[in-house]
Amino acid sequence: MQKFRNLYAILGIALWSVGGPLWAEPQSIKIGVIGPLSAKSSEDMGLSIVGGARVFLSDINTTGGIMGRPIELVIRDDQAKPEVGVAIARELVEKEKVVAVVGFANTGVALPSAKVLQEARIPLIVSGSTGATVIRTFMPPAYPVSYVFRTSASDELQPVVILDDVIDRRKLGRIALLHDESPYGQLGRQSVLAELERRKLKPVAVASFKVGETDMRAQLQQVKASGADVIVMYCLGTDAATLVKSAEKINLKLPMVGPWTLSQKTFIDQAGKSAEGARTSVTFIESELSSVKNQFSLNYRKINKVSQIPSAVAAAQTYDALRLISLAIFQANSTEGPQIQAALENLQYQTTSTVVSRYTRPFTKTDHEAVTGNMVIMGEIRNGQVAYAYKEDASSSVIMRTKSPAR
């Protein structure tokens, strides 16, 4: 009997020595999800980044995970503060040992945090922040190999779509530009002015305001005196609400147009009736008619127990980012950062379950932007919801907008 006990002990030690007992559960694959969950100015984006990630988690683990291993999301709140974002990025790399990261809503947080992940060779897909510099900073020749990718519409794209609507489709040429003084607003200002210069146009007024400013009548009086026939704004939802309400107070009735931040619940709720008619450049609308897109919206509401997605754009773009990472891990048959990065730049599979687009080679070595201009459409606030600004966009919504040929 003692001999058998000794044999069992030896076999037990042998089984543990090769990585654990034979009956052990597969080790999970950790992916970091970062967004501003407790910053009032940005929480719509943060909550939706996490909410979209939860929809992905349910979908992927229901079908067996990746390589037979379940996915585990490591969710963190960056509070819309650069120093917090950097600290979290380090924690995810050094302590949590994540294989990739998605998220970030604020350009000022994304830039320094991305540097941490770049240097650790951990792939990051930015699914919220749109600052053009976020991707450009880490591309060759500054870095021979970039680990920073994006599924949101760059601020080099959104001004083009906005001005196509304002100038080409609505024939409004006297443009006033109002922006906040954050990195997001400043970079947005640069992009709008660059696009106007390309068109050989100049704005009739340009004015800025501090984030959180409660009365913008002075800036709007400047706009009124300029004879502008449209206001293009670049700011977060809370400040956009203050702006449209301030315009109402001085009886300034001009079309209002802005980037994707105007599609968020905070802007619509806080602006109330003043938001009606405002237009916004988006990649996703919650009332999409496509069965895949509609199913995503339904799943989001069910899983996150809400009646409305706070930022449908951020939610959809995060879901797609995680789908692309899962395909890259599967293709690479590895959870090592360099292998995942290489697979992202050369994905061999066309996506079939993403919601913003059907991606065929969304990234290459010289192009880390998954979204192209043809994938950005104009939404309009109607009856407290984002609707299609144009019937033709609504009619074609059942057809997936796909990326232009890889550059």
C-alpha cells in the first residue's frame, strides 16, 4: 500500500510540473479595457466603451473563446486624467499581463498612455479618441514598428465630412468655428482650419472657450456680428449643450454642426430642445436598420441593462476593436504582442460579425486607421435621438460600409 501511495505522489508531482493538473481550466486571455468611467464630461464614452466590450465578451466566450481559452476583460477607469491613464497602462502591462488593450476616449489621455503600451510592445486599438496625432505619433519613422491602431474616425476625417455637409450639400459658406481649449478642441480646430484652407476658404469667426465654461454668450455675440450662417463646434457634449443653449438665450438661430461628441446622451439630454436639428459626424447610429447592427444595439441594452446606449459610436467601435484583436490572436496562434501586432497589420480574414464595417485588411504597416471617410455619415438630432441626416444614408444602412482599398 505504501508503494502505491508513493507512486501516486510521484505522478501528482509530475502532472503539476508540466503546467498544472490535467483537469485544470484553460488559462484566460486578458485584454485591457480603459475609459473615463467617472469623469462627467466624458463618462458617456467611457461607459459605452466598457458596455461594448461586455457585448463582445458575451459573444466570444459563448462560442468558446480564442484558441480554446476564455477571454477576460480587465476594466479600468482613467478618470479622463493623463496621469491616471499612464499609471493604469503600466499596471495592465506589469501586473495584469494583458495581451492587448482597447479604449481611451480623450486625446490628452490616449497620447501618453499609448507611449507606455508602445514601449512594452502591447497592441492598443484606440476605440474612442479621434485626435489625429494619437496614431501619427507612433508611426514610422518615429517608431519602426507601431503598436497603436484605431477604429474611431480620426479628426482628419471628421472635418472633411462635416464641411462636405455644410458647404457642398447645404451651400453654407460663412462658417464660424467655436472650440474648447482642451487638446481635443485645439487639434479639432487645426483640422477644421486645414480643411477650410484646402478649400481656399476662411472662417468668418473663430473663438474658444474653457472646458466647463457656463456662459458662452460673449463668443456667440462675436459669431453674430460676423454674419456667419453656420456654427461648427469642436468640444465635448457638456460644453456643446452649453453652447446651443447660450445661442438660444441671445436668439441666435444658426445651424449647429460638430463631431461625434454631439451624438452622445449627455449633449442630447442637457441641451434638450436646443439640440434639435444639430448635426454630428458618426460611424454608427443606434437605430441602424441592418440586422447585425440592430442586434448589437439590442444585445448592448440587454447586457448592460439600459434603454439607450450613452455613446453608440464608442460602443460599436470598441466591439469592432475587440473583434479585430481576437482575429489577430487566432491568426497568429499566439498571445505575444509582436505576433498580434504583425497579424493586425496583415489580417487574412474578413470580419463577419463587426458592426461599423466589414473589414478587409483594416490595417497595414503604413496605415493604422481602420476607418476611412466613406464610413463616416452625418447624423441629426431629432426628437431626442440621433437619426440619419439624409434619406439615402438611411436607405443604404442595410449595406455594410466598407473601408476604401488599403493604401
